[in-house]
Amino acid sequence: MNTHRHRQPLVVIAALLFAIVAGVSHAQTDPPAITDEEYETATQLYFDRCAGCHGALRAGATGPDLFPERLAEKGEGYVEAIIYGGLPGGMPSMGAHGILTMEEIDVMARFLLNDPPAPAQISLDQILETWQVHVAPEDRPTEPQHDLDWENFVGVILRDMGQVAIVDGTTHELVNLVDTGYAIHILRSSASGRYFNAIGRDGKASLIDLWSNPPEVVAEVKPCYDARSIESSKFEGYEDRYTIVGCYWPALAVILDGQTLEPIKMIGTAGYQRGGGDYVEEARVAAIVASHFYPEWIVNIKEAGQTWFVDYSRLNEPGQPLPITMLDTDLYLHDGGWAGDRYFVVAANSLNKLMVIDAEERTLAAEVIAGEIPHPGRGANWVHPEFGPVWATGNLGSQEMTVMGADPEGHPEHAWQVVARVEVPFTGNLFLKTHENSPWVFYDSPMSPSPAGSVTVCAIDKVALETERCWEVPGAAELGARVVHPEFTRGGTEVWLSVWGSMNTPSFIVVYDAVTLEEIDRIEGDWVRTPTGKFNVYNTANDVY
């Protein structure tokens, strides 16, 4: 087994020692001075880089709360050190990786030691002001207007550029660049695969028509100020009819027309933890998947520890209710994906749990203990010769890939039991991915505080359940980049990884043979700036992961 053994990077040790010294000797009683201009700059930086883990209100979720009274006990130097050097549990090294300058770190530390701003609410009228249909449904083509294999297109998020690149998965050529929201979080294929639904961290949703020549945004709307999730309707008879956006702020979900993105319904998600605990104003919507058993979405309410089944079958019937079934799960629900075609697995990552939801029965089937801060993305599925169908997650805060049995009918003795904890060399995993035509699970670690870890990818043997090989992507470290998000092409013969660098410098997407692990290409060009997530149309539409 060829793996790195970076247990505690020197940069992290140095940062922590500095943090401890700074915290002991520089605890503060008064907030540091900050100008209005600095406060505005830091507010935007916090939204872009921090709110996803720590919350718009700084109340914490995946990461701890960042309330000034707690941080003041540590002192400004401590806060600066942690921002600069990161922590092994998933806090990235913002300074060591060049994500923030020293001036920005100074402003952020002072901002965090002052009271947070009160984020604004949003109204339907405000949402409607942002709604635009660029190409009406009746004016769109009835068949593809190009001869490319659009089901093998790969949508590449260019995070800080506010763009999505549509790349031909066969030729590796750029098909088109489309302007979207800022910092697109995910692309979700519609049921037919014709459309990409894109959602930005700025809350802007974009509908991209892949049949157009070239592919283009045909509708857009901004139903939130901050968002992470979007999904279309996929139940038979409702394909592509509706879309739902899950907001991080304000605390709501918004149902849209699937063809035009016209707002239809706003659903507030603020409420009580698990139906009987503390009141949660910032109850954010995390992962959403479309059920194939019923005309509904499975919607996860992060800070409330609830999973909602939102029935969209009556939306076109005036005066009819919107049925929502609420299931108590646990805290804090983040991301997840299908295990087989019946069970949805979502990470309750503050408790290191995986919550297994039976989509057919609408019940909680099991709770499984993963590693520290599980972060599955959509997870990974394959059939093991001994354990049968299995599902795996990576973990932000521990050096393991957690594999559990996922076949209660055929292999009940292993179902929802951890069958392997595969050792990996770094913390900081965000995504893992596999395909039935590859013998490997590909595993990244872009949130590792170690510079070596953030540019390393691992291939894990799906049968031996061992890390076979880990390697640093050549050229990534020189760019000060991170390697992130493996994605397979439709046939599973290639796996692509993004080299996520600065928006000021072009980087690349590296392409590997999904069997031999040999590098076979690099997708390069001036347009390849801050590439992150990649989504193959066929695999995304058909939940292949």
C-alpha cells in the first residue's frame, strides 16, 4: 500500500502553538476597532468563505459558533492563527493556502470579535424582481440542436468566476461558458437530463438548456441570499415540472416552475429542534433528493434535525394543501445520497452519524456511527463480494473512509453495520466517488490543513477495502491549489479531478484512466479558473455514484 503518512503537518503545529500563546496572553475585553468599510468587506468574505460551516448568524453547525464573547476569551491573535493555519477537523488553512491575504485575515479576526450583522429577510415580491425567462419554453428546441453526446457533457463549476463550463466528456473540449450565480454549489440534472439546475451560494438559481446550440441559461431567479441545494421533480408524470431551492438564508425552501423558474410557493423552515427542542431561527435547508416512490422531495432541515417529505402533486390545484411529512432525524443534517434505489443516507455530522431514511416507508431505518464529521457528498455505492451492496462516506475530521452494508433484504447480517473503516492519510475529505466500471473509490482531501494533503488524491480498492495508492497531482502545489471532487464520465472509463486554484491564474482539470490510474489528459485553457465540482449529465440524472 502506497500512502503518505503526514500525521500532523508542521504548519498546523506552528499555527496551533502560536494560537495557544496568543490566546493565553491576549484575551480581550473590548472588541477591536473596525471601520465601516472593513466591516462591509469582512461581511462579504464571511458570507463567501465561512457562513456555510458556521452559519449566517455565526451560531455554528458543521463548525463551532463564532460568537464574539467566546472568541474574545481566546484573543485576536488566536483567531488570526486559526484562520491562517486551519485545524485538522476540517477548518482549512486560509492563509497557508493563499485563500485569504494577511490583510484579509486581520480584518476577518477583528470582524469576528465584533457583533455580527443582522441578515435581511426576503419577500415574494423581491424574488419576483429577480425572475427572468430568457427563452420561453415554447421557443426552445424540441430536439438537440447539435450532434454532440449531450448525456456525456460534464458541467464544471468555476466557483469564483460565477460561471459553469459545459465540457464534452468524450473530446474534453469546451462546449460553452455560461454565466450563473456566484460560487455555484451544485448542479442537478433534471429527470430527463436535458437541463442543468444550478444553485449559487448567492442564492441565484439558473436553468441551463443542454439542447441549445450552444447550451445556455434559459431562466434564472434569486429566491435566497445564501443557498446550497436544488432539485427537480422526478416522479413519473412529473418529470421536469417543478424545481425546489433549499435556502441557507433566509430559512426557507422555495418551489419554482421547472420550465421557467417562476416562484410558486415559499416554505418557512424555522422552528423547533426535532419538533420539541430549542427554537432555531437559522434552520437551513441542506441536501435535497427527489423520491422515485412518490411525487415528493426529501428535504433535510439542518439545524432542526428533521427530514421533510414535501409532496408536490397538488401544486397545480388551486386551494389544495401542500402536504409535508416531518421525520425527526438528528443534528446537523448536511449532505447525502442514495444507497441503492430505496434508502437515502444523510450525514448528521455534528454527531458523527449517518441517518438511513427509508424513502418508501418514510421512516428512519437506522443510525450508523461514521468517522469524525462525515461529509459524504452523495456517497459511493458498489457491490462487495462478501458484504453485498455497500455505501461509503468520507470524513472531514478523521483519517478514514467509512463503509457500511446497505442491503437489508439480501444481506441482513451486514445491513447498516460498518463493515470497514479504511485508513486514509489525511483529514479534510469533501468528496468520494466510484463507478461500476472502475475498481476504485476515488477520495480527495482538499480541506486538509496540510499542503500535501490538499493536493493528494487516493484510490481505494473496492474489494480489499484498503487504500491502494495516494499521489500528489503534479503541478497543483505549484499553483497553491487544492485537488477536489472526482467525477466519472458516463461510461466510467475516466475520472476527472479539479485543481482549484486562484481566480487570477488558470489551473486545470486532470483526467485519469479509471482502471489503470494513469493520467491521460489535462483540460486546460484561460477559462479554467477556480474549477470545483463537476457533474456528468447521465450520472447525475441517474444517481450514479
